[in-house]
Amino acid sequence: MSALLSLLLNNPTVLGIVGAVIAALGWGFRQKLAGQRAERARQAASEAAAHDIADQVQNDIGTLPAADARKELKSWAKG
């Protein structure tokens, strides 16, 4: 067993192949993490835009006089 292991570890071709496999696995893992970070950033941007719209709607509603707000709400109520 140790002779086989010694043969494999001293063979530059085998070491090169093992190194290439390890490098490919590391690169794939890094790409996966980069994709996850990009998706989180995209979702955070979408949520920020939604919060901006919600804040704008809240501000618009807050600036309406009470009578106009009631009139606007009547148009949304089922009659």
C-alpha cells in the first residue's frame, strides 16, 4: 500500500492531474459563492426599490386632507 502511495505521490503526471481536479473544484465552489452573493444583492436592490415605493405612497397618503382621503377610500371600497 505504501509503495503504491509512494509511486503516485512521486509521479508528476498524477500530481498534476490531482492538482487540476482540486483547482477545478475550488474554482467551481468560488463561482457558486459569487452567484449566491449576486443573487442576494439583486434581491436587496429589489426590496430597497419596493420600500422606496411604499414610503412614497405613505407620504402621498399622509399629505392628503382627511376629506380627500375619505373620498379616495370610498372609491376603493366595495359597495
